[in-house]
Amino acid sequence: MEGVFHKGRQGSKRDYLICVLHQAYLTRAPGQVVQGGHLEGVLGVFQKLLASRAHFHEAFYILNALFEFLPLPALQPFVPTIWNLLLTR
């Protein structure tokens, strides 16, 4: 399993596992993420990964899960900010 991660980069394994964990939450319990007020936290992880040169591709996995599993009305207030983050990257 170690061969999957980039060697020599600090936090690679941790950031990957955080991404996978958030994808699992969004896939299995999207309603609880929205109702529990955890959407802002997930978007914060997305922003952190997007800003990272080594892990920006993992941000797209979270973004894909957001738009695939969450109801659009829950995401609608955040869409302009998401676009802004994507286009200024």
C-alpha cells in the first residue's frame, strides 16, 4: 500500500485518507452532512486540498462527491465561491 503514495512528501498519506473519508461520508450519509451543519467543514477540506500543489487533484474527488450526492439546494449558496476557488487556482 505504501507504493500508492508519493514518497518524500509530508502528509501525503494523511491528506489522501482525509479525502477518502470525506468521500465516504458524502456517499453514505449526505443528508446527515447537510443537516448536521458539516457542509462548511467539507468545503474547508476541499479548499485546503485545492490550495495544495501536491494534493489539488484530491480536491476534485471531494467536489465530485459533493455534486453527485448532495442536494443542489444545499450547495447552491456555495457554488459562486467554489467557482471562484477553481478559477483562481
